[in-house]
Amino acid sequence: YVLREEANQWWKNAKLRMGADGIVISWEIFKGEFLRKYFPADIKNKKVVEFMELKQGDMSVAEYAVKFESLCAFSPHYNTMEA
């Protein structure tokens, strides 16, 4: 209900492509379609590399913590139940 403009049009077309007319679509299915469209694998891989190479450098601890938290969401190694 919150998709607007281009994203709303994309979702309408995606549902038609999936043959999902009248079918309840789970969050996981929507999320997978959304990420394929708006967050391609090559960009995700770049974020993983950026996370793995992250160093504090000239950033304050607070700035580093914010950057760490934003990038760790993309890391398959860090963002697991075991981690």
C-alpha cells in the first residue's frame, strides 16, 4: 500500500508476470522480487566487499558504528543466527 509512482507500476506488472492475480503474496516473495529489481546482485556484492574492507580510518567511533550497522545487513557472513 505504500508503493508510489514507478515502484507501484513495477509491482502491478510483476504480479501480472507472476500470475498472482487474486493470490496472496508472502513478504518473502515480494522482498525477493523487489530486491531483484531494485538491488541487483552485483551491487549487493559490492556492499559485502565494502563491509569486509571497512576500517575506521578518520571516522569517529559513532560514524564507524553507523557505517558498520548499515553495511553488515548485506554480509552473509555476519548477518546469520550463528554470528
